[in-house]
Amino acid sequence: MYNDDTIVALATGGSIGAISVVRISGPQALGYTEALVKKSIANVVSHRLVLRKLYDSEGLIDEAVISVFLDNKSYTGEDVIEVSLHGSLYISQRLLRAYLKLGARMAEPGEFTRRAFLNGKMDLAQAEAVADLIAAEHKFAHEQALHQLRGGFSNDIKTLRSKLLHFTSLIELELDFGEEDVEFASRSDLMALVVEIKRQVDELKDSFILGNALKQGFALVLAGRPNAGKSTLFNALLNEDKAIVSDIAGTTRDALEDRLRIGDVSVRLIDTAGIREATDAIEREGINRTFKHIESAGASLYLFDPANITVDELTSDLNVLKERGKRIWVCANKLDIFQGDLSGYKTTVADVLKEELWELSAQDSNSVSNLRGEIAQRFTQDIARLGQLTVVTNARHSVALETCSEELQMIIEGIESGLSGDLMSFHLRTGIRALADITGEIDNEEVLGEIFSSFCIGK
């Protein structure tokens, strides 16, 4: 058991609704509740509901439905009672005070889930998935959180760790027979295993870029020269006047960001300073930040006004962006007023980026709607390519996988150079520990405190 105290919290948040749920967990959960209903419920079968009136020293609090979870068959692994009250904040706060007077204490953020982890009801990766599931804003984030909560990611990590542990035991057995020069672990077999495990670890590690986008939203940077129509498009996509629109070049000095929901895809839309030779220090910093956003974004949409840029200038811009960004999509804007030939621009985009040129009038709602659909389709294709693969969505997991990958690389280089068994064992164990940190098989109080402090109270 986690400890001997009993915790209580409002599990439904501090707003008025049809019902409020107060959750209490710990050895006195049943006893404290019986004291408030003035009637024994110890004979109630676990996972059943009972209707009872609750009283405090002032009298009747409410008539409530009480859910009973006993014999460690609960979310936390302890006795848990959930009281469903009418949704008055006064009623729920009064019940909380009654529990506190009996000896319960208020739960800390995430403490119910922390107890579930410490009582063996889930591992640490699954516990973190609970927070992701609560925060999921769209279908794909929801699916990934469910996959992790069900143990899919944990099983992958445990399989990798088990394989490494097997060879570590053989290496360390060799050390016990060092004087007899016995080799229990074939170096060729170890090399093949480590190379394969590193490939799997790197796949998981590299999936964090997409996994983070699934969780936080795909970052799409609007880039281009001044007066290309970036801010106009930003407002049009959001259907809201967020960015200042002006004919004066250099109006946007810093990045503006907002969320755009397109069907099941969540996009972090970022409007940036126009790319040109800066006229002052402030604009120069804005342009530097533009390139930083381009470098870290899932994709950048380069906008240009064909009436004010030559094919050679476009070619130059795209070559610069190609070096800085992962994916560059290109859109010719202001086609409601441009009547010229776009064939040269299309050829440039195809030659430099192997992409098609999108056409747009940011002033036309149908044109913007079509562009919105193109953006959603591209990001949806990213998700579709995942299939049933495990995707890392947690930065802490990504760091641990990076550590493991580095240690495995040291082992590969060590086998090639004849590294001693004791140093090889050290690198193996460091890699194994990194994997164990993901699922919480090695307790670290500081790490646990950081993780669960981000949870909401009542969960």
C-alpha cells in the first residue's frame, strides 16, 4: 500500500453541473463514508451502487449515489468510494469539509493516479497516459493515449529491456569466471542483438517528432516576404482578426500563434515576420525567430505574391528554406488580382522541392477553405502512415530513449574495438536503466513528483 492516510478530492472540477463526484481513497474510505451516511455499507458488494443520505454536524447534506470499490479492486488499488451529488459547489464543498473533519486530507494533484502506480495497478508510462487521455483534444491524440494506457508502449519497452538483461547476465557471468577466459555471450550474437535493439529504440525516439505533434498539434509556419499576405491568411484560416494587416512592409515583428482545428487534425498556426533584409534590430530579431520556427515546425507554408517576386527570387528563397526546414509547401497568393502566367513558378517549386504549387486568394473564403482541406490532408497522411505503430508522445520518454540509444552505440563501437566485459556491462546497464525509467521500474522520487504535479486534483 502507498501509505496509511486517506485522501479525498472533488473529481469533477470546480464548476456547476448536473452532478459532482467526490472521490475518497485509503484505508478509512469506507469507515468515514459510513460515519456520514449513519448506516453500515460494509456488506455492500464491491462495484455496486447504493442510494444514501449524507449528514454532517449541521444536518442533511444531500441524497447521493455512492459507488463502492473494495478489496483493492479499484483504480488506486485501495478502498475507494465515489459519491455522486447534485452539482452544487456548496454541497460538494460541504461534503469535503465533513470528510476532512473525520480525518481525511485533501489529495494532491495526481495523487490518485500516483497511488495506482505505486500500488502496482499501472506502470509509470500508463500513468502518464491518463493525463494525456484527459488532455486529448482530437481523435488521434485520444487513440495514442489509449494505446499507451492499455500498455502497448510499455510492452515494447519491457521486451527491449528483457533482451538486454539477458545478455547483461551473460556478460557479468563471464566476469565471475574471468581467470578461466570463458565466453558465455557470443560477441557476434551480441552485436546482432544490439544493432537490432538500437534500430527499434531509434524508431521510437524518432517518432517523438510526430508524436509530439499529435499531442500538441502540428506546427505550421506561415513564411514569406513582407506583404505576401501571411497575416491576411492567418486571420482567414482562423476566421478571426488576430493579426494586424497592413500594406506597410514589416508590420509583423514577432510570431503570432493560435490553434486551428480542421476535422480531427489540430494545427498550431504560426504567423511570422516577413523574410527580407532587416531595416532595424527589432525586425532582424523577428526574422531570426522566423527561421527558428521554420526549423522546428512540422511544416512551413511559404506564401508569395507573384506580382512582386521573380522566378529567380523565388528559387533563391526556396533554396534557403529547404536548408532550414523539414517540409516546405508553397502557395501563390493574391490570385484574385494577378492575371499573369504561373508556369515558371510551378516549375521552380517542382524542381527545388519536388512539390506542387498551391494557388490561393486569401480574400476568397472558398479558396481559403480549399487550402484548409489541403493542409488537413497532408497532416492526416502523416498520421495514416503510422498504422498501428507505437508513437512516443512524451518528452521524458524521448530523452530516455536517446540515452539508451547512445549507450547501445557505445556497445557497438566497443564490440568492434574489443571493449572489456566490465565496461560493456556498464553501458548495457545504463541503457537498461534508461528504459526502466520510462515504465517506473526504478523509483525516482524527484521524477515522480514532477510527473504527477502536472495532473489535475481528483485524478
